[in-house]
Amino acid sequence: MSNEAQSNPESNGLSNLLSEDRSFPPSEVFAAGANADAGWYSRAEADRDAFWGEQARRLSWETDFSRVVDWSGAPFAKWFVGGKLNVAYNCVDRHVEAGHGDQVAIHWVGEPGDTRDITYGQLKDEVCRAANALVSLGVGSGDRVAIQLPMIPEAIVAMLACARIGALHSVVFGGFSPAALRSRVDDAQARVVITSDGQFRRGKAAPMKANVDEALAGAESVRTVVVVRRTGDEVPMDPARDVWWHELVEGQPVQHTPEAFDAEHPLFILYTSGTTGKPKGILHTSGGYLTQVAYTHHVVFDHKPGQDVYWCTADIGWVTGHSYIVYGPLANRATQVVYEGTPNTPHEGRHWEIIQNYKVSIYYTAPTLIRTFMKWGEQIPAGYDLSSLRVLGSVGEPINPEAWMWYREHIGAGKTPIVDTWWQTETGAIMISPLPGVTATKPGSAQKPLPGISAKVVDDTGTEVGPGGGGYLVLDKPWPAMLRGIWGDEQRYRETYWSRFAEQGYYFAGDGAKYDADGDIWLLGRVDDVMNVSGHRISTTEVESALVSHPTVAEAAVVGATDPTTGQGIVAFVILRGNAAETGEQAVQELRNHVAKEIGPIAKPRQIMIVPELPKTRSGKIMRRLLRDVAENRQIGDVTTLADSAVMDLISQGLKTGK
Ligand code: 6R9
């Protein structure tokens, strides 16, 4: 079987989600060696409990579980009832005990160019020392520890040390403001905060401890702040509260006996933004979470311990960093790259250079970064040897077919399978994704729920739609890594996720989706981003996809703005590529016509604004709410979660001066 596209390559630049019909079957060689095969779907379907029981055997249990799932307290699940395990033991010690102590766990690459290789044996010692250090601070099972650290090995060590002693970590992204950190510390009543003096971003040392000091002024729950030395910059230390990581941890013994905790013992809280202003503390527990992250990391990335070099480019502050840098890969004895910095420091080929140097074979990143790479140009990756790559992953937002094809052609040499993985902070682990070596992949589709997972696309009444139909994505059966609630707010948990389809008992994901004729699932973006124009449902993603299929467009964001005639009108914000010949009104007309041609006249944007930048959160999601404010001529709302709060000024000024 060939690896080549099943369609006319001339259409590549013009495709969009609605008309996409290319499909790439796996190569026979890949399929023959793949970790999963098509039989997994039917096996899981035939006996879901037996299937998950089998997946749980990937882990080492100190006490066996007596029942796979107890859903009688829905929507609060209990998985692997009666089982006991230690999560950190599963991620570290057992690999050392099995004779892999010398295998590199982490190839760490600092932004300024410093590197550290950490073996599983060394990681075990570090985690034990840190666990003993936390115990010496009085941290015990069930306590909360907030962690705000850059992408340095101590971040991973700190998380595992918490897990080892049964304390919950609450990791707060390094770029979050003092106010954001404070609200999370208060909500979880964290007892200890672990941070660093500073962090390297874009070639400069930026302060971190200073932000933490500002955040914690008067925070009553916090007894101790542990400070990792990273940048070496001078920081004020409060002798009553602050302690250096190296002084606290280095003297600790490397012996620490892991205690086995109940499968449902809480593992971590991770805050995520919801529809209201207050972030939700998503709660995850131990046995089910670790089972599903290990299982999915194994089958979705076809990971082979001892052979692959894996790299997930996420930050530890997001769920992708939790599940696919810390828990999944380490449970599976991966050797992985952890990179501290930004992709264009000191040059735009940094990622490709790292892949070349470490022979990375599995690379997992986000569409927004892929589109940035496209903007920088394909000549940059072409200058490096990327032949070690054998699986490419995407996560975080729908990937438009053009970015998917670019990823495949320019990073994957036209043959590397791409897994587009749909999941959420709430789901804990990957839910919908192709399986490499099994699935014939389609550019822009996450395709099928994984074996053991059940998802449906339903209409307003909760009835499943047929092939070709669109609606809401729901999860109709419990899954091991599902959230166990919102920290301290049971009512909000029930309302946010379980009230929309209460009658059916479905989890409402908040995403729009459709089936294609083959029954494959295409994610269409958040339902709050689905526009209704003259009674037609149009996804912002579909219009964006059509826009970026135009050769002059680098990036696009689309919002539905209130319109007196049509209900909503489509407003697009577009960044042109540097080489675009047409600008201004000419470009706008051309693009409006292009969208009309690609999707249909109903999708023609009412307005297109050419802008220099788009407002993004620090995890790379476009903040459409702010663009909607611009589109509807409103005062621009809260910009505190933007990665760069100056972007909105830039956009407003550009619009005034017509640039
Ligand atoms: C893992 C993560 C979750 C939301 C989710 C959806 C979007 C994530 C996607 C995707 C289409 C994919 N999303 N992966 N949409 N295709 N492969 O990103 O978690 O930060 O909680 O975001 O992201 O809208 O509902 P989180």
C-alpha cells in the first residue's frame, strides 16, 4: 500500500474542512509493528470493563482492584475500586527495579543552551529527596502544593514528589499573573508554593519569585515558599517563609518508601477557564487517570520504551504537560526531550535542531505552532535532518487541513502518520484520535473515539445525528481519566457538564462536531464559537480554515458578531503573509470571495480586518471574546489572560490607521 495522498495534489492549497476528502492509509511496515490493531476496537466494545481492567495492568498495583468501575454515584465515578497504588512509584521506581536505572528519562534542553540528561535512577533519587523535603515541611497526604515553575526538571520532580506522598499539586502556568496565582492558591488553600528565582524567555531572564511574592502578600494558607535557583538573579528571601530548593532538598536522604494510596485518592487540581470569570479547579485522581494516560500514550503515539525519543512541546502548566510530559510518558518508561524555551530562541529552527540532535522520533505539538512554522517558511525545517521522526501529534484546537498537510509534507517527509488528538483538561487523557498504523488518516479529523471510549455527536434533543450530520459532542459512557469534580464546587460540576443532557446522562464537552459520510468525527470548535447566520450553522473553524487556505493568509480568527438582519454576521481577523502582493481593500475583497467560493455564499464574511497579531492566551488559544468586542464596537473586556496584553492595542490602532 502506498503512503501517497489519494487525491489530486493540486487541490491541496484549496481544501477546507467541508470539502476535505483526502485519506492516507498507514504503510504496511508501520502497521505490522504498531502497538495496536483494528481488533482493539471490537475487543473493547465487546467487554468494556474487561478492556479497561486489562489496560490497568500496565501499572503496578500494591493491592489489586475488585471492580473496574462503579458508576452508581454518577456523575462521580469510581474506577478500579479497592485498588491501591503509588503513582510516583509507577512512573519511576519500578523502571529502576526492572533494570532500567541507566536509561535516560529526560533530555533537558535549557533555552540558553545548557543541557542535562537525567536517568531513571537519578530521577528516582531526586523525587525521593524532594518527597522527604516536603514531608519535612509538614506536607502530608491530601495537602495542596502550588507549583509555579518554568520548564525545568525540578517542575517534574516536584509534581512526582507530591504524588509520592499523596499531596495534590496545583500547577500554575509560569506566565500567569500574580492575581491568577493568588486566586488559585486561595481556592485550593495551598500550604506550600514551589517556584524559581526567574525564568528564561526569549533570551532574557524574567523574574518569577517577585511575582509570587506579590501574589502571596497576606495569603494565609501558605506556610513555605520553596525557591529553585534557575537564572541566578538576586531575589529577596523572607527567612520566616522562604527556603531555597537546593538547601532544602540536597541534604535529604534518597530513601523514601512509597505509600500505596487508594485508586481514587486525589492526584492533582488543574485550573481551567470556563464561561464565567472564575477558573474551575478540575480534580483528577490516581488509578484511572494513570491507566488512561499510560494506555493512550502507548497506542496513540505507538511508543516503544528504550527505542523512541519522545517530545511533547507543551508547558507543564497545562493538562497536556501533566498527562503527556509527566504521567503518561514516565509511566511508560519513555526517554523524552523537555525544552525550556520558546521555539524561535535563538533562531527559528530551534525545534528542528533539537529533533536532529536527539533523534526525536515522536513529536507532539499544537496547530497554532504549526501555523507559526508555516509563517516562518518551510526552508527552515528543510535545513535539518528530521528523518528520525515516525509519529507526529497535534492537540489543543481543530487543525485545519492546510496546517495538517504542511505538517505531513514538511515535517513528516510526506509519510509520517499524524495523530490529531481531541481531549480536554476535564477528560484528563486523549479521547478521540486516529491510531497510527491502524487508521487511514484524514487531514483535519480526529476521527474515532479510542478503543474503550465512547463519544457521540447529538442534536439539541440529545439524539445522535446520522452520517454527514452535525451537532454537539458528548461522552456517553464514563472513562477512567474523567474529572472527579470541580474543587470545592459540586454544583458547578453538575451544571457545567451534566445538565445540558441530564436526561440521557451524557457529559457535554462544549464542542461542536460533525460526522462525515464514513462516520468519522470532525471537531468544529467550541459551541460558543459556532455562528448562526440566517439560520445556517457555520463554524468559526470552517471559515478560518477556508481563509488560511488562501495563499496570502498566514493566520485567521473568525467570530460571530450580532447582526440585526442575519442574527450573526461573520467577522474575520486576518494576518497576511509577508509576501502578500495585495493589501488593504483589494485583499479584503479577494478573501471574501475566496471564502464564498470555498464554503458557499452564506459563509462570506461580513467584514474582514487585516491585523498584525491575534490575541492569544498563553496556551495559544485565540481569545475570540476580545475579537467579538472589537467586531461589535464594544469596550474591550478583560485582557489579563492574554500572553501579550499589548496585542489588543496593536489591533485597535491598526484598525484606526487602516494598516
Ligand atoms: C488538551 C487540551 C480543551 C478544548 C476542547 C476543544 C479544543 C483540544 C482538540 C481540540 C479540536 C483537537 N481541542 N484538542 N479541538 N481538535 N484535537 O487542549 O485541553 O486546554 O482543556 O482545551 O480544546 O475545544 O474542548 P484544554
